[in-house]
Amino acid sequence: MNKHLLIPFLTGQRRDGLGRVNDVSAHPWEIVNIPEFKETAITDANEKLRRMGHIYANLANRVQQITEQGDRAVCIAGDCFSSIAVVTGLQKAGRQPDRILWLDAHGDFHTWGTTQTKYLGGMPLAILVGRHDRRKNERDAIGSFFQAVGAKAYPEEQIILSDARDLDPGEKESLESSKIRTCKIEEISKYLSLDENIYLHFDTDVIDDRPEMPALKYHVRQGPSHAQILALFSVLRQFKIVAVSVSAWHEEQDLDNKTAIACLNLLEELE
């Protein structure tokens, strides 16, 4: 049975609009919340990471509980950092996945050494595999976040990254020198095995389909349509998916919930 979790935060900043998923979903979504974290805008990256440590430690514990009960966690959060919590929860439950399938228009493989924008949202996949380099003359805030969540680095060679088509130069070099397999959506199934436990993480911006999903973040052209992702998820139903997480859309722009409904339709294909 699927247990649906909603995390109303984007890099530690509150995004209560994600709660509207409960208005349009056929399933109730449990809100994984920290009430005292009320700010919608935080400028300090260290403070964001500190708060994310608390938020995603809670999520990791909840995923662990769900997994130990024999159920499957399905999560929607404001960012891709939720993936670190989901993997941690699976690890703690003794169910570390054999494979991670990560769908994203971006690589999310920046470290402080490669990023030009200092945007934390470009770093989750690198952090997940243990690439959290320290900034000069500052404490290791990313390492502290990783420790707070209780995570252990996941092996690069067990990750498939599909349709990451918007890569910065330093990020591209790091990704190409890593052991992560990159591919197009139509190639995914040949790299998966029916015997493997698979964790699926997808950032909704992997989709290039403004008519169907107009409120996507960081739109990147020349990606798969909503229909193509739906077809992929139909194929993935035959595999052993042990957890699913989603990095959400711009909920503040999705006033008619059209993008939320389209995303929920995708998740329904995996039920």
C-alpha cells in the first residue's frame, strides 16, 4: 500500500500552497511539517541547510516507519533534497535500493567548487553520493545537514540519471567523470532489472509540456512530454519500486491546480 507524504518546504522555506494537493487528490496526503519554520524567504544558505536537516530528518524517520510496515512511501516536496531523506529512510529500514532512477532536466550535481550561482537546489544528487566539499573559511554546513538527516552516501554506479539536458560546464565535467549512468528516457528500461529494488525520484521540470503543466519550475525545452512520462511510468509498474519522490511545481503559480492534477495523474500510473 502507498503512503502519501507532502513536505511543504523549498530549501527550508515554507510553501503551504503545496497543501492544495489534498484538494484535488484521490488519496489523503499526510503533511510532514515543522510548525515553527514559518518563513517563506531565507537568504542565508547555512540557515536553509540547518532547517532542512530538521525537516528531512523527520521525513527520513517517516519513510523508515512506512517501509518497515511493508508499505511504500510516495512523497511530494518543494525540492530534490527530499531524495536524501527518502534514501536515508530506506537505508534505516534495511531496504537500501539496488538502483536509483532520477529524472531531471538538470544534473543537480554541483558542489561549492563548481557552482557559480551558489544555489543549493543544484546540489542534491552530488550530496546524495557524498560529494559535499567544504567552502573555504566556513563550517561544513552541507556535511552537518547530511549528518542531521542521518544519511549515508549512496554508490554513484547504482544511479541512472535521465534527460538532464541543462548542465553548467563544471557540473557537466563532474558528471561525466562520475560513475553515474546518464541516458534518454527511451533508454531507461534497458538499464533496469526486474530483480532490483528501485527508488524513483523525479523533478517535474524534466517534463517539457507547458500546455499540460504550465506551472513547472525552471522549464527546459526539448524534454519528454507529459504523455511520454506517463508511458514510462506505465512500463515502470512491472518493476519493484520501493519508494517514489517528486520535486514539485511552482504552487504559487498553479492557482487552478492544473499542474498539480497532471502530476497526480502521473503518480496514479505507478499505483
